[in-house]
Amino acid sequence: MENAMITMKNINKGYMLGEERLPILKDINFQVNKGEYVAILGPSGSGKTTLMNMIGCMDVMDSGEYYLDGMAIHETKEDDLTMVRNQKIGFIFQNYQLIPTYNVMQNIIMPLLMRGMTHEEAEEKCKNTIKLLGLDHRIGHRPNELSGGQKQRLCIARALLKKPKVLILDDSTSAVDTATDAKIRAAFATKIPGTTKLIISQRISSVQDADRILVLDDGRVSGFAPHEELLANNQIYQEIYNVQMQSGGDFDQKMQEGGLE
């Protein structure tokens, strides 16, 4: 486990639904290496969000072992987990979590100032990242003056500057076009090459260049391999790929409309 950033062994998680326990994650086993770019993919209800919360130390497992950068998370107290989240993990959520009264620059610069960086130094760092993500013409705008894609890029810029050990992205490029998506992924490669990156996404186009893709199905790991290998050997991944490549649609929406042929 010397090169491992994330190791999960026999992880199980469920929630009570009335008097019955509903299992969500079932015997999850996988390892992610330091600096690796991993995607988590699967149909709705497969357990993606629960797994993301577990990796991000925002929820605890019912049983199993979880090691993050060598630390036994399953044995760690809640107060210490808060420290782990602040020091080791960066999050980019779908709901943005931006300060509505702050403009683009203020939203990005605030975490750097709180870490003791001078205003001049922080502003210089922010300007480079803002330009890299194409937000330089929106630098004085507040969140309510930005499009969904621009808000996502703002959150990503803030995460890039934090340089966490692990960066978790919850479908964070869903509101941007393909060209911008490519810019964001290029920024990850140049700005935080040593960070372990995990993206939870519904779009194959956003994850097929990941080092490996973890496919979830009904709370279990169906496959964990690069795109080409999954495309050749994993039925769940093949179905998602075929729907999106043929129609450009969303896999879950297609299933709700009547399923696959």
C-alpha cells in the first residue's frame, strides 16, 4: 500500500428505511494510487454519491476498512475527520457552495488569505488560474451574474489553488461544453499533477481519458479498468457508452424513457 492514496476493503453501507435496512454499498474493494485520475460511473441508484461521501470522510461505513494516505479512517474520531477533510481533501459539488455577495476574485482569494498568504501574492496566483479557466472577463461578477458553467469553473479554480491531496468532483463539468471540459482537464494535469483526482460523472466523454474508471452497479464494483478495457469486457459500461455515443443523451434519462433496446 506504499503508493496507495485510497484503499477500501470490504466496505458495506446501508440506511434504515422504516424498519428495514436498505443496503447501498456491498463489499466494496479497490485501491487508488497517488496522483491517479479515477472516474466513478454507474446508473442512478448504483451507490456513486454514497461512495463519494465515504471517500470524502463525510459519512462512515457500517463495516470494512478505509485508508486515506496511510491513515486508518475507519478508526478515526469525528473531530479528527474534520481536520482530514480540511487538510487533505478538496470538493467540487454540483451546488457550487459560493459566497453570493463576493465576486469571482473574492470567492477564489478568500481561502488563500485564510491560510496566511498575503493579498498581493494570493491575487497573483488567482489571476493566472482565472485566466487559465477563461473567467478573466468575469472577474468582478457575483455568482448570480454567472452561468452554470462559469460557476463550476469558479469552484474548480478555487480547488486548483488549494492543491489538496485528493480532489473529489461531483459531476463538476456537466454544465460546460466539450471544449471547456477539455480545458478544465488540462488545468488539472498542469496545476495539480500530484493530486489524486476522482470524478463522479454521468458523461462518458468526461471520464474516458481517466487512468481507470470504477463502474458501480447496484452497490457493487462491476469493473475497475481503463476505458478501452471496460468497453471490451464490461456490460454496464458498454450500455452507458452505446446510449451516449448513439444519441448524445443521458443514460439515466434513457432508462426512464423505456430502457435500452
